[in-house]
Amino acid sequence: MTSTHVDIDEQIDALVGDWYTLAAAGEALGVTASRVKQWVKEGKLLAVYRRTGGGPQVPAGFIADREIIKGLAGTLTLLQDAGFDTAETLRWLFTEDDSLPGSPVQAMRENRGTEIRRRAQALAL
């Protein structure tokens, strides 16, 4: 998944909450903005253009302790294989699920990513 011109609706924007520009994501990760852009191209991160004229932005929830959250790249790949577009991917990752509890991103941030990848894999079947 690469950065895409996606109209992020208000619901998705509210689910995600905080966003980083590529430069701010680079600062949060201790790398350059061009490295972040490369990770987006490689599918390790997801970035979207949230508004006309703005640059690509990365959900802040994808970054913790100066690293991309563990399991994100694999989960993004599984969701893409399941046919999810960028907006659907963001909605799925940031929507609260009582059976977890919390959202899939929250679970990955708390090192509970195995269950998230299992669920994402089941979506692809």
C-alpha cells in the first residue's frame, strides 16, 4: 500500500485521531521524511492525503516508542490481500472491537498483534 489520494471522511478522521506529516513521522521515528516515504512505498506504513493541497499523512497510532508498531506491515498486507482499500483499512484498524477489547491498532500497540493478524488473515479467506 502506498500513499493515496483518499477522501477520508469525518468518521475515519475521528477514529484515527492524530496524524503526522511525513516529516513529523520521521522525527517521531528518528529518521528522515524520505525514509518514511520509502516505508510507505514498501507497505510498512500507510499514508493518505487528508485534504486538498496537503501532503501525505501517517496515523500517529502507527508509531510508538520511536518505532513502527510491531506487526503493522504484515497486517497491512493481509488487509490488502483481503481486498480492503485504504479507507477500509483505516476504518478496520481504528474501530473499537469489544471482543479485543479496544481497536486493532490499540491491541498491536499493547503487543497483542497475533490476534489481530489472525483476524486480518481470516478476512482474506
